[in-house]
Amino acid sequence: MLHVHQFPCLSDNYGFLLHDPTSGETAAIDTPDGGEYLAQAASRGWRITQIWNTHWHPDHTGGNAAIVEATGAKVVAPAEVLRVSPIDVAAAHGDRVTLGGVVADIIDVSGHTNGHIAYHLASEGVAFVGDSVFALGCGRMFEGEARQFWASLQRIKALPPETRLYCAHEYTAANARFALHADPGNDALVAYAQDIAELRDKGEPTVPTTLARELATNPFLRADDPATMERWGSADPWQAFAALRQAKDAF
């Protein structure tokens, strides 16, 4: 079984190190801060051998150069990362990468950026989803379009419901406030928001979340719910998603 080490990074990012004790390989999932990743790996006696980027934004690729210089790690990333950092393997939807003997399937989750990918490790029951989906939220559409982003969310929704989703930011308290506005009367959401408030009061992370919980509470994943579509005046789920995303941006 792989070990996931999660730690805060920059102002609101999470860093993730994925370690295979059998092979000794360690993957850095995105690289907000190269120095912090190297320090976290060293504190556990791990050496970073791979970098798996989800998209090109600097708070996900900014540490690539420092880590590669220190360790010689191989960079696996969508081709869009080339605009800011060299890569060794261009990864796209349907591809697979491995850490030791464990396979990660690459999923197109574009919308936040046009090349955004996620890494799904079915044998481990985890997915690293970057900024595509958050606990009770989803990423802004900096490059993509609503229909495209909604299609990406369908690919995430199709994963096994017990999948643990490792999101890249601690945005959950703010997301919960909007979710309660967007989906009033959702008892599961009310309970989840209370859990989130308690965790944040204790300074504890709300990540990872589970897909099952997000399917029951995340308004963006629930844009195809008939009540949601009616509430947001949309005849098509992607249009309801677009209305939700626009409302969240203005909230």
C-alpha cells in the first residue's frame, strides 16, 4: 500500500508526497514550493523520484526546477506545463503512469485549464484532482468552458464512490458558505458544513474528501439534480453548472 503524506504549503495549498515502500519511489503531486517538498521528503527518509503535475499554474509547478536539480526526478505532466517548466513525459487522458508497481490512470479534467489532468490510483482508492474539484466546490474556469468542465466532472463522478479525493487547496469553509446558499434544504450538506466548521476551528484539514460525500453535497457535482436545475433555471445540467459557477464567482 502506498503512503500519502499531506502537508500545508504556501498560503492555502496542500502538498502531497506519494511513497511506495516496496520500490522506495516517491512522487511529488504538484510542487507549490520545492524547498518544502524536499524538506518534507527528507524528514521521512524519502527521495523524490517523480513529479506528477496536474496543470501548469505556478502554484502547482513552481517547485519543479528545485526538486529536479536536487534529486533528478522525472517530471510527468500535461503538455501545457511546457509553457513554464520542462517535462519528461507528456501525460494525457487514457495514459498510465506507475510508481513502483502501482498504476495511476490519467483522466482529462480540463476546464480550470485546458490541459488539466487527474491521477486515479484505483488499487489505492485515491485520486489527485488538483484544482478540478474541491470539497464542496470546483475550480474557476480560467481557460475552459462550462460544457467542457461539466464533462470533466462526469469523469470524476464515474469513479468508485469510496474514492478519496485529494484536492489541492483548503477552500472548504468558503465553499461551504456558497453551497448552503446554492442548495438550501440539503440535510447532508448542513451536516457536512458543521463537520467542516469543527475541523477548521481545530486547525485540521478538510482534505481529503470522499467522492460519495461530494456526490451528496457538492452543488457543482449535483448540477444534474432536477431540483438544482429548476432552482437555477436551466434545462440542461451543463447550463446549471455554468449558472452555479457564475454565481460562485460573484458570491
